[in-house]
Amino acid sequence: MSANGEKGTVAHGAADVPPAGRNEFGWNFFDASGQRQMAIQGPGHRKFGNPGPLGLLSFASTTLILSFVNVQARHVTEANIVVGMALGVGGLAQLLAGMWEFAAGNTFGATAFSSYGGFWLSFATIFIPGSGVLDAFAKTPDDFNNALGFFLMAWFIFTFIMLLASLRSNLGLVFLFFFLDLTFMFLMIGAFLPTNVNITKAGGGLGIVTAAIAYYVGASELIPREAGYFTLPVYQLPRRD
């Protein structure tokens, strides 16, 4: 109501000017002069969700599919089936989870999810027709195996660093990075020794174990104590004072 009692008008400076401030959704509808606005207020009116389960479960699902191929489950030997999963789930979903971990202030989670998201995107690129990667090694398959070994070696080293960084987090993450590092090691050796298929199969078996652990840790974060009927313990490790 305005000072003259008419609806729909605003008397600037009058006592009935709607006060500035946020409603229950965090929006500010009026400024101090009574002008309507729709400006989202800064962070603080709503907490960030936990991006951890998205990153862990996306990693687990993509790793499981590739590991089935590596152990030649049901005689499947071509890794191209994982390309779509690696792009959309292991790659994009994990990358997004990593960016939100940065926003939440978790450097460890941000580094892990963003990096392994990049791993899946780069791995998928190898098998995408037209990327030129496989075409470049069409006449020298031995060179491709060695190059793939170099690729996996870099991720073996990176994962070992992540394993060291996880030692004061929880046992779930420690086991996850330990078995993931073993997976990369066996796959790396299998790439350098392509005639010994059992080494790659061993890497695939370790990958299945890694995926199972990632599913467990992801589920433990998705079902917190206050939201579920049960919890999945990951056994927090003591931190340095």
C-alpha cells in the first residue's frame, strides 16, 4: 500500500517500502528503494552437496566395465565398448565432481576426481575413430603397446602419489588407491609384454577388486548416518595433531 492508500504503487522513502533482504529461497526481491530485483545472494544460504559419491561411483562403474574386458569375461576382448562410458561417466561426471570438490575446499578429492576424469577422457580418445591415435600405430603395433605402457606408467606414478596422500584419510580410500596402483602396474607390464595375456588379465582382476572397493566407499558417503538405516564403515585413520 502507498501513502495515499492505492494498491500497486510504491512510495519511495515511505514506511511501507518492503525491506531489503532474502526470502526463504535466498532471493532478494526488493532493494532499499523498493525496486524489485532478482539477484541471487552469495554463498551461505544453501550448503553444497557432497560430490564424493558421484565421483566414486562413476569411477567404479567405468573401471568395472573395462576390467571385465581385460579379464576377457565372456570372451569380450575389444575395449571400444567402454568408450561411451569413459566419456560420459568416468570422464565428464568425475570431472564435474572434481570441480565441485574444489568449491567445497577439498583439494585431495578435487585432485583425484579431476585427474581420473581426465584419465578416462584421454583413454577414450585413443579408441575414438578419427582421433588418429590408433591410425598412427597401424603399421607398428609393437610401438603402440610400448606407448600404451608409457601412458599407464604415468598413471601408476600418479596413483602412488595419491596413495601416499590418502594414508591419513580412511582405510577405504587407502585400499582403493593401493589396489588401483596395482591395477595400473599390471596393466602397464601387460602393455610392455603383450604376448603374456595373463598379466593383463591379472590387472583386470585387480581392477574388479578396485571397482568393488570404490562402490563400497561411494555407498558409504551416499548413505550417511543421519540419512540411512545403516552405515558402511570406512574406518577413519588418526590425523596428525
